[in-house]
Amino acid sequence: MTKKLFWEDMYLRVFEAKVEAVDGSRVVLDQTAFNPRGGGLVSDTGTLNGARVSEVTKEGETIFHHVDPSAAMKPGDRATGVLDWDRRLRIMRMHTTAHILSSVVNGETGALITGNQINPDESRVDFNLDSFDKDKMSVFIEKVNGAAKRGLEVRTYFMKRDEAMAMPGLVKLANAAPPALDVLRIVEIGNVDTQADGGVHVKNTSEIGMVVGLRTENKGKNNRRLYFTVQ
Ligand SMILES: [Zn+2]
């Protein structure tokens, strides 16, 4: 089980850890600030003792750093991790935006989320909607920007699963209930959105900047995809 430093401080860019296991090019640390791929988010990248970390994955509660083999790490070694911060900050801005967008579209249309992909450059959210045109996209994006500009605080906390599931609006995913854990991590964006979520976010929506709707796509019956970016 890897201690998730990115849950304690989502702005931690440099950290110290101990190497617990090495499996080929995959390195397990006792703790990490690297957010692994998952929940639609691409993983962080960066360096570990100066060697390139190109991908970070998660199996159960263990986080694997895919490190350039030249690092030649072994269990017991001390390791200094450094995140590619520009990339990570964009992922956080995009991810908080995706939550606000989901809440806006859900509030306006009742649509649930059928998928999402958060990348540093361009992200998308899929909704189970039967129609979605440019005009609607503009209206939604305008509302998202309104929420971003209000400077809403983003809070994270832990809650017992049964209490969390009783909160209205918690589940906006069409196909997935939150994981079957006793305690869920909750991400609350002002009064706009509350979700069970394991990912990384900005701490205030004022950090998002300007959200730009890029395009919409039809992805089959009752599935509409909206692409956006942040500037
Ligand atoms: Zn999320």
C-alpha cells in the first residue's frame, strides 16, 4: 500500500520516499506525490532520482512508477521524486473544470456522465444526451466560466460510504457507483458539485482560468461528447 501524498497536499511537487520494491522498470515507493492514471485522468510524469518517470499506474492500493531502467534502483534506496509541475497543474485545472461542467450539464438537462478523459492539453466529458449543439455548448461553458470566476473553494474530506451515498447529487456517473470502500474521499467544489473522487484538483476555482469549449461529437445514440480546454 503506497501512502498518497497527493491526497494530503495536491500542490506537493518534490518529495522524499523509500524504495520498497522494484519489478523490472516498475518502482514501488512507501509514499508518492505522483498521481497514477485512473478515473479518466492521465498519470503524472517527472523524475525519480533524476531518472525519467514516464507513467504511473495503480493496482489495488499499490502505485507503480514506470522509471527509465538506467535509474537502477533497489529496495531500501532513498528516492527524490520531482513532478512535471506544468503538466500536473493543467491536469488539476482540467479536472476541476470537468466536475463543474458535469454538474452544470446535469443540472440543466439531467444527463449523467458516461465517460471522461482528462489530458493536459484537451479534455472531454461524455453525457447520455440525445442532442447537443454548439449553442447549448456555449451556454454550458458560459456557466462553467461563471463558477470558475466566483473563486469557489475546493475541499476534500473523507466520509463513511453510507452517509456519502445519502447525499443528493453525489453520483453523476451513469455506469459506475463509487468504489465499494467503507470510507470515500469526497471532493466538494463550493456549492456547485460534490463527488466521490480520488483525483487531483485545484484548491480554488479561480485557478482554472478561462474555459473554452472546443467542439461536440456524437458518439452513438444518447451519447454526446464535449471537448474543452483551459487557457
Ligand atoms: Zn473526478
